[in-house]
Amino acid sequence: MRKLFKNGHIIDPASSTDRVCDIVIEDGKVAEIGENLSGDEVIDCSGYVIAPGLVDMHVHMREPGQENKETIATAAQAALAGGVTTILGMPNTVPAADNASVVTFILSQGAKTPVNVLTTGAATKSNAGKEMAEIGLMFEAGITAVSDDAFPVQNSDLMRRVMEYTKMFDLPILLHCEDKDLTMGTVMNEGAVSTHLGLAASPKAAEEIAVRRNIALCELTGCRTHIQHVSCAGSVEAVRLAKSKGIPVTAETCPQYFSLTEKELETYNPAAKVNPPLRTDEDVEAVKAGLKDGTLDVIATDHAPHAAEDKDVEIMYAAFGMTGLETSLALSITSLVKTGFMTLPELIALMTAAPAKVLGIDKGTLAPGADGDMVVFDPDEEWTVDVTKFRSKGKNTVLDGRKLTGKVKMTVVGGDVYKF
Ligand SMILES: [Zn+2]
């Protein structure tokens, strides 16, 4: 069975493809790219961009343990709607993904969904930051990376040992950079806006200190170190300096950090409470510059769904996080491409080939022989975000009601086509 996707604008940065032509998927793999190809089933893609399926390396699927917020099945449906074909789950589940049996459970639940579900393993037991988790056993069970997301390891000696151990398996370590003493009890970025609002706030230094420590430990251990959700100018600068010295560090940011600022909190909207917090215009510009010059390798979402009872409360008590899977492509196009800041191929690379490379997985390209994972989208269509239409259980985003550009029309996973 040859599925022929006809007359799409194929953008595959990994194979330097950027032209209007046909692509054929056969037996779940990319068989051919070229002009006037033939197929058994023809899918017209005129006017649409065809890109590799997006790889989102920062997703909270909430299962096991918090199925009221999200399940692996609903996260997968949200991913499909967002053009995301591979998702990497974070280990702050309940119980934590800190051992082989939880890892096996997550992967087996993931295998029942239409997308590629991968998982990290926790850096420490119960994410408690006291004792190293069973990284070797989790490696055998199939983790793609180790992470301390949501529970940043404060003890530098322990982090050093986790990184030395992680390196033995040639796994990347994905690090949430936060000095917890500086952020205790805070809800937003420290500055004029927080003073005006009278909200407890943390300085950017809380992130920068941890980024710099983790870079120093990366240099010490040689572990493949990936800095998660970079939100401020100082972190971008630290990563830029580390890379210039040849330290094997990579970094990601999320659409909210190059699209939104702390001003979102002026209405005391709990949906704008994220960790790290939304920063200033200056930080947004620095994060964008970091994406443009290669300092920041990847755009991931930090998709963090919550139930209404966790979010629709006074801002001090609201949970941190924003959903992202169903808006990441459009928000990125709106902020980075429509404004002329970068080209569509540059953006797509940041969401496909780049995360695949950081993780060391065979995804993120449409070269012949690659998995038939694609997103087909209209790069110019405007649409209004309506959280009631989200497939994710999490409706927590400040984007509800806002207009974005770029609409997913089809998501293809292993040759299976899902239309939107
Ligand atoms: Zn995090």
C-alpha cells in the first residue's frame, strides 16, 4: 500500500529538502520523495507544508497517579492534534518513574496510543533528591533519558554522581535548573511587575545559578547535559559561553518563554503561573536570539496539564504549568516566523531534527527509509484557541481566545493518517 501525499511543500531540514513535490509512505516508512510519483491512495496536500512529525522532548503525561489531570492516552491525542508524533514523558508521576516497573508501565501504556511515547527515568528515588534512582535498571527497561524535572537536585555531589552514572549508559540528562532556596514560596519573576502586584517573586539568579552549576558538572563529568526550559537572558548567555568552550551541553526553551512575559500575571491569572516563571521583554528577546544563533537547540513544550481544581484557585495556591501540545507549532509560527524573525525551515529544525539529535533517536527527518511520521499544516491559516476543544484534559493556558497562525491539518504516524 503506497500512500501518496501530493503537491505538498516538503520541509525537512535534516535532508535539506525545501520544495513542492510528492512524498510516498509505504509499510510505515518514507519510500520516495519526488515529482509526479504514483500511489494506491492519494492525499492532496496542495497549499500545505509537510514536515517531519514534531518531537516534543518535554511532556507531563501525569500517568500513573494523576489521571484526573491527563492520561498517556489523552496526552497522545493532544499530541496528534498538535502535529507531534513523538513525546518524551517526564518522571514526576505518582509513583515516580524511578524504577523499571513504572518505566515499563508507561511504555506499555504508550504503545497502545497512536503516537511514539518515550519516557525519562527520575534522577533520584521518589524524586526526593536524596538517593540516586536505579538508572541501570531503567536503562534496561527502555528510558530515553534521565531527568530531575520538577524536582531539581539541589545536592551538587549527588548530581555529580547521577551524571557520572548516566554517562556510563550514554544517556542524556535533562535538567530543570532552579535553586530552590531562592524560589521558595514564590509565584512569579522578581522585578517591577511583581512589586506592583504584591506577589512573592524569585530572581532570575535562581535559574542562572543552577544552569551554571549544571554546566560546571557537565564539564567535570562529560555527561550529555541538556538544560530544560531556558527562560532568561543570563541562562542563554551561560549556555552560549559553555558551547564556545566545547562543553557538551544542549538546551531547550518553550514557546511561552519567547512569546509571553510576566505581564500575563497582571490580571492575577493562574494560567500564567509557570515554572520557571514568565520573564521580561528583554528575556524574550534573548531567548529568541539564542534560538536563532544555535545557543538554544530545541523548542519543547513543558506541556503541564492540570485539573481545574488545581488551577482555578487564588494564584498563590495554583499549581505551576501550562498546556502546550496543541498550540506549540502555531504559537511558534506566530511568534517567530510570521514576525520574520526566522524562516519556517529554521523553526521546523528546532522542533524535529534537533530534539531527535539531543535524544539520539531515529526521528525528525523525512529522508527515504525514515519512519513515516509527518505533520501536514497550513502555515498561513489563522485560528482562535478554544480550550474547550482541546483533546488534552488540561485546559490551563493563557492562550484561550487568542488568535494564532498555522493550523495542523493532518498528523501521520507510521503511515497512519489522522485528519483535523
Ligand atoms: Zn521543569
